[in-house]
Amino acid sequence: MNLSDFDYNLPEELIAQTPIPKRDNSKLLLLNKETGDIEHKHFNNIIDELNAGDVLVLNDTKVIPARLIGSKVDTNAVIELLLLKDLGNNIWECLSRPAKRLKIGTTIKFSDKLSAKVIEKLDEGLVRVELLYNGILMEILDELGEMPLPPYIHEKLKDKDRYQTVYAKNIGSAAAPTAGLHFTKELLKDIEDKGVEVLFVTLHVGLGTFRPVEVENVLEHHMHSEYYQMSEYTAEELNKAKSENRKIYAVGTTSTRVLETIAHKYNEFKECSGNTDIFIYPGFEFKAINGLITNFHLPKSTLLMLVSALSSRDKILNAYNEAIKNNYRFFSFGDSMFIK
């Protein structure tokens, strides 16, 4: 498989820069993964596509307002840090810009409440820093930090909550699990009232979200690793659903990666946590999910490969072309797709 096999042409004006006013008013493209048949709906119609007994699995990670703009204490040079991973004892792995201006021992000041001291330099702009602060760190980040929006979004986000799902709970992501942004609390309640079981897993979205695939031979790509966890309750309910041949639908590629990681490792679901670097591309055998609710992904991305594995490359690219013809909005704040 070549990287160029997963390319498509997207008009720039279809890259969504802001969220639409109401989450569940986004467009919804229904794709039959076997036949390639397509229907056009709106996201609040998703309830009509789900049946009593179906299981919907969502990622309850919460995005840290992790983008910090500060200055070097000695020179006042402007430095940007993106907090990626809490390593414990106030040590964080970060993406820095410009990285070349940082040396071990450099202190970056963000406010009177928060500074960061560089303790290690890694490859590709990564550094490890010790955070020095007065107060409660998450409260300080809420006050000072910006949401770490992807580089293709150029508009400023007016409401931080619009880059969080309404069910976000476990703090730790550097980017939102964007397939879930379309759900409202009301829609989720209506779905549950219909008899659909709603379950949660956690996967903290990390640096890989910002990293493009840079090798032409897809199989040579090194996947990023991300932390996940599944509770005992979720595992038990999923095993029960499987034994009863009920449909399991993942909300987002992140939930998919958790479910398939665990199913492939244990041949069942179980309470566990760890780090996964699972790489899903055409030819992959799905053991966990029957379908997927997801956004429209970047050309040449591992996420486009994942959705192609669930259906086929040709059917997915055909659906993307239909979405382009119908002026769907793409990427993080864009419209949605249900592959079933």
C-alpha cells in the first residue's frame, strides 16, 4: 500500500474553521460498508439508524487547554509549549516552538502563577519540562491555556467547551475525539431511551494527531502510542453484547482503537489500561466493532486508512467525493459519517 492511494483533493473552503451553532445539526453521511450505498441526513437523525439493543461506545477523555504562550526569562523570546503527557511529579512532555531556542535549564514564564523549566530535549521539537506553579494546575491552565486546535484551523475558538464533548470527563488529551462533538446531552438521552446501551472508554489523544505520515510505503509508518483504559462494567457489558450478537458501534477512531486493541490482545473485553500503538489499515480483521461514527479525515492520514479498513478504500474515497459535491464540512469541526 502506498501513501498516495489514500489521497484526495479537498477544496480549502470545505475545511471547517468554527463549530456550527448547534452540535447535532451537522450533516450526516450514511455509508453501507458492504454495498457502498450512500444517504444524506443530519446528525440528529442518527437515532433512526440505531436499534434497541445496539451498543454505542464513546471516548470520555477531556482535552487540556494545553497550548501555552510564554517568554524565556533571560531574553524575553516568545515560546509556545503544547502540553502532551503528564509524566508525574510535575514533569510534562511537550511540543515546543521554536525548539531550537530552548536549552536544558531554560525557564519559560507564562504568568506569575506558572513557569516551566526545560530538563530534557528530545527529537522532533519535543522537550520535557518541570512545571513550577502556585495553586491548582488545572485551574491555572483553564485560566491561561488555549485549546490545542489542529494547525488547519486558523479561526480563534470563542467557546472552549465547543472543543470538548458534552460527556468529557477524564482529563488528559492534547486534542478532542471529534466524532463525539456532534452529540448533545438531549440526543444521548433520547438514544438511551430508545434502548441503545451507551458505554464509555478512555483514550487520551496524543502527539500523533499532529504528525503526518511521511513514508510512501504505508507499512513502514511508525504509529504513535496513546494511553487507554476500559472499566470492568464496560468490559462486562461489551462481552454480554457480543455473546448476544448485538451490534457494537464505536464513536470515533479513538474508541475504535481501544476496542480493537483489547479484543485483539485478549480475544474478549476486559478491565485494563495501557498504551496502544495499534495501526489499522485495509486488510485488518475487526474483532470488536460492527460500525463507526466518525468525521471526515485528512488526506494521506492513518485515520483515513482506518475507515478504509472498515469498508474499502474505493468506497470511502467515493463517499468523500460525494461529501465534497454536497458541500460537507471536513475535519475537526466538520460534518459526520456513519459507516455501518
